[in-house]
Amino acid sequence: MFMLKSIFGKIWGDNDNVELIQIPAGALFLVRPSSVKGSRECIYKDAVATIRRTPTEFNYQLVVTRAYDEGEQQLLDEDDESDDERSFLIDQGLEFRASTSPEGDPTYVWRDLSGVGDSEDVLEFVMDDAQVNSVTRSIFEVTYLQCVYERKYQRSHDAASDADLEELKPAAARGGIYPATPAATPAAKGKAKAEEAADVKATPAKATPAKTTPAKPLVPAAPEESFPIAGEPDILLETTADLYLYDQSSGLFMSQEKGVKAQVAEAGRFLYWLSISSPSRRWLSQRLEGSMNINFASDSLSSVWNYFDGQRRCYSWLLRFRTKEEYDEYQRGFAKLMWETLNEERWEKSKPDEQQYAIDAYEDDVEMTDAGQESAESEGEDERAVDRYIRDDDRDAREASASMQEEEEDPEDDAKNVGDAPAAMPAEAGEHDRNSQLAVGYKFDRSFVVRGNRIGVFKHTEDDQLEFATTINNVRTPKGKSFNPRKVMLHDQDSAMVLMDPTNEHSLFKMDLEYGKIVDEWRVHDDVRVNNVVPNSKFAQTTGEQMLIGHSHNGVFRIDPRLGGNKMVDSQFKQYATKAGFSSAATDEKGRLAVASTKGELRLFDQIGKNAKTALPALGDPILGVDVTADGRYVVATCKTYLLLIDTLIGDGRYKGECGFDRPFPKESKPIPRRLQLKPHHVAYMDSEISFTPARFDTNVEGSETSIVTATGSYVVSWPLERVKRGRTDGYTLRKLGDVVVEDNFAFGSSNNIIVAMPDDLQLHRRGQLQKPSRQSLLRTPAGKIRNSASGSGIVEQRY
């Protein structure tokens, strides 16, 4: 009952939703029982069925829209657009009903009231059990009957009982709709019965799935054992909850069993194992690790995570707890064991403030300091859904759309210019050379891509496209040694580029971009390795600033190329005695420095050469990249499966209102790190593990940052910063591209244009092109669009 109320509540609860519900895959046929021309004609071999509102109250349409395969759309004339959609006013006279095709597939049939053919002609929408399960079909049929009720009685269906809706169903058909067609063969009948049984038992359907549906069982195979250890396991965490599994065809978490037992046991030193079982079945046995991508939702008392089977096929499980106390106990226990797994250290050895910091990182929907005041203009943010994992994300989509309203582009522009046409270097490199790094220009609208020992230069055109300009061939030192750059950074108003040679970790190399050759070697220090180099301040590259900041694995230092001999400024060198494992760094506009480590620690410096003012403890995952807003207020750190957004404003204590770069946080009042993750059921569509590229803020010299961009696999992902500040960490948008993303960044001075480097090309995408996660946006590449002539958007969203 809870599930049904949640489903129909989200269908009808938002009057701004034009589309109430949708069947994402099927085929439309015209059936002529009395025609001599033939009994069945295929109208759309691939189609989408939708129930839409109309401008007239209590009136709705059944709309069937043709879906195009990739490349098919371009083969059709524009004059044919009127044939891409058929709409029918929902009325009891349509005699809409569920049926079965001759092949045993589930169908909807209704009368053809166009007046063109015979009165006995009917339309038939054929579905595949592998793509549209029985639950989705039932919900669609009930929604249709609710629409019929409103049209017939001119009032809301809220008061309609089940019996009232049942009365609106058509009488039994006047004979079959295939009288001129031979009866289904025994094989077809057997197939229909087998598929019906498979649906009831929730086992994989026999039908071949469509190309957009991952070929995997609906439910992963039961594990052979609960824990991979001999003898009685040492149970460290145990709870009872209801178990759900995400169903990709319906877009819903489907109940698997009530009251299962979830246990976590120690299977080795800092090796923990999750087992979920009941007296009747063993459901899951899984190691605790970062790739679980676990999410906790206090509003629905649920925990959601990913599971990869032996063939690396991805599933999304959900545990729903019965009380807040059980939820809190499980969340804290899980955070503790995950911390031990990642840090390989006992929880008891960590300090109390570090423990609280780790637990806070798993809290969801917590506003940052002053977020309420900053977002006072936003409407409806105080509302929280009853269950955000068993509902649609329509409200999220509207708010994300509002935050990007100014950047939204005409969909025709999307198709004809941005992002779909790659800019590629001439194929002169070796067969194994691929794009490996991206540097986006600050002054002259250029982007640079490293490919082996060559650097491609691309121009940003006035109509927001990328145009290949030239290639810098055979990168080599002043002494003639060729190398493949490990790190590149633009310098001195884009007139120069600083490069690092992986075989020479004590030097930097300066390339004059006007001549396209390395003109100088900067020896930093004979005993200190340079692991990374960053600008002296966030916008230093737009000026003639010569100094840089570098770091080794355990030291931070200033570099001045104008010095004779070694270029390190000895008075501005801070080295730690321990193995700090520094991995990345970034500066704000004042030159204050954030340094991250492979341990997951984050240090904030106000000056180079002194101790960090703030040292935030490690959650255990290595930090792969870090970025800072211009004013130093926010830091985003990238781990493999999540991002951390940290507010550096001190909220309590002696230094309340000051910045963590300038003053240390009180031990009892560390900032609450916000984890930015993809929802596990979205990852199930991707069917691959998350691996984020270093996240970046957009760069706006005259205003504050508005967005964060990163990528994982072939997906570009963006979070609106204001929404994240308000605790809405799940309001991201994304776009699937045609290849794996190597590196991405905003164009300088833009919060809209995103430069994306892939192994063999470079693309520019508008942030407005990114979409709310749905079946279509997660599985569709830009070239393979589903057209919707009514909306003109070229996108049909999967709602349920």
C-alpha cells in the first residue's frame, strides 16, 4: 500500500507535469480484422506511449511517439514530422484494454476512432516483458482509467473507488482482434506461458532485451555462502529491515522480502563482509568497499548501494529500516567499519573529533552555514519527499532547470553544433597515442590537449565550437630529449606552458607557445622531487605573475623561475617528517593553498613555508584532485566514487565567521563534509564502477561560482552549487558521450561551456545540454535522440 500511494502520489501530485506516465518501449500496430488488405500493419516499430494532460481540465491524451535508432532520424525528410506521433483523446469510447499479441507479448488495444478505416479497426501497442514489467503495465492502465473517470464525471478521481474504476473498463471484446490470422502456434503459446510464469517468479524473462537494456538477470544469483570464512563469523553489525532491488524497466525499487537480516562480519584484518538473508533465502554476500557507493536517506530511513556480480554487472539494493533508531545505529556502525576498511586502522585509535567528522560525511540533506539565507529566493526547498528513492525526481528536475534557465539553448542548436561534432588532431601520432591531458586557456580562447609527445591546439570560435588550429610536434627538452608530458599548466597570460617530464622529477620545463618549443629548464631542487605544480593564485595565469607553487609527496614550496640556480625559494619551503602523501593542490585568488593527500587528508595554508592553519582528517579514500572557489569559501575534493564539498567558514568558537585558511577550526566544531555521489540506481544503468575525474568549479572573475563539473566513464556530471549548499546533493545533471572522458573543465569565465577531452577527440558541451538522470539520459548518447514533435525538445524522459 505504501508503494502504491507513493507511486500515484508522484503521478498526480504535480500539476506542472504535462506527462503523467510513460511506457518507454513498444511497437504500434493497426489491426484490421475485416480488411482484405491484411489484418496487421506496423505503424511504428519502436515507440513510446505516454499519458498527457491537455489545456482543458479533466481531459487527457494517449500519445504514441515514434522512437528513432541512432542515425535513422537523419535519413528522414523534415516533411514527415507530422507522422512521428499519434494522439487520442482519452474517453470511455476508446475501449482501451490490456490484451495479448499472437506471439504472447502483452499489449494495449483501443478503437481507431479516426473515421479513416472500418469501425472494427483497432490500434495495438505491443510491449516486451524484458523491458516493461507487469507492475509498470498495471500502473499505466490504472492511470488511464483515472483519466477516463475525470473526463466522464468532470471531477477529480481522488474519490473514485476501485469499483468505480472497474466499471469504466470496456465489456468483453466482440470476438478476437485477429480472426483472419492463424492461431498462435504451440511454440508461441508455450513462450507466452513461460514468460508469464517468469514474471510471477521475478526471474529473468526469456525475450531478448532491447539494445538499451543491460543483458543481465533481474535478480543477481544467490551467493553460495554468507561469509567467506570458516567457522562462526564474528558479527559486528546486525539489523532487520525490508529489502528492495531496483528494477530498470519500471524505474522502481521492487520489494524482494520483508524483515530480512543484514549482518556485517569480520572476514580478515580490516576486511568486512555484508550478508543479507532470511530463513528462506540467502540474498547477498558482499565485501565492504568504496565501489559500493552507499547512500543513506534519513527521510525514508533507507540505505542504497551498488553491487557488482561476477560478470561486473551492476545492481542497486535498498534496505528500508523500520525505526529511526535502527537506521541511526546501522548508519553509524557502517560508517565506522567503512572508515576502518579504508584507513586500515582501528576506530578507537582515532580522535573523537575525527570520528564525528567521518560520521557526518554520511549525513544527508544537511544545509551548510548561511545556506538558508543565501537561498531565500528559492521556493519549495523546505519540502522533503517521504521517500526519495521510491519516487520520481521531477521536483529536482524543475529546480535544476530553473538554476540553468539562462543557459538553456534551442534544441535545434544542440543537434547542429555543440558537442556532437568532435574536434580531433590529425592522425599522425603512433597507434597507441591517446589524449591524456587538457589545459584550458585563460586569455586567448585556446584549449590544449596532450597526445603522446605532441600537443594539439584548438580555437574556441564565436559560435561556441572548437576548431583545430595547429599541432606542437615532438615535445623535447632544450638538450633534445623527447618526452611525453606528465603534467602541463598554462603560464604568463597563455604565452607559455609549464611541463613536467616523468623521467626528471626535479625540474620543470618552459615552452614558448608562440614558437611551439621548450626554451628553458627550471631546476627546482636537487633533493626535492616536484610531484605537482599549481598557479601562485587562482587567476595568476591571467597576469604576468612568474612565481608558482609546487609540492612533493610531503613538502610544499614556492618556485621562482627568476632565481639563479635552483628555483625553489628556500624561505618558503615546508616539509613534513611523516609520509604525508600529497596528491593535489589548488589556490584561491589570494594565493591561499589547499593540499590534499592519498590518505584523504586536506590541509589549508594561508602562507607557503608555514604549518597549515587547518588539517581536516581523512575519510580513508585517496583524494585525486582538489579545487577552491575564488574567495576560498568552498573546497571540492575528488575521490574515486564521490566528491567532498567543504565549507571553510568557521561556524562556532573563538574564530567564528573567519575562514579555515586563516584560522584553525575548533576541535569540537569541524566542518560537515558534503558527499556528492551518484544515486546507486543511476549507476545501475551505467553498469560500470564510478571513477570521477578531478572536479572543477566554474571560473567567473567578476562573480561567484555556480557549478561543479566532473566526469565518470563516458558521462559528464554537474552539480549546481547553490542546491548543494542547501543540502540537496542529489540534484545533479549529466550527459552520456560517445567515449570515455579523460579530463574536463569549464571554459574560463564561463559557467556554461564545458570542454571535454576524450581519447581521440575534444568536444565543447553546454551545461544546459546536461539532463536530469533518467533512462533516456543515462543510456542515450547525443546522436541517438528520441524525437518528440509535440514538445520540440528532442527528448522523451522516462518517468517511472
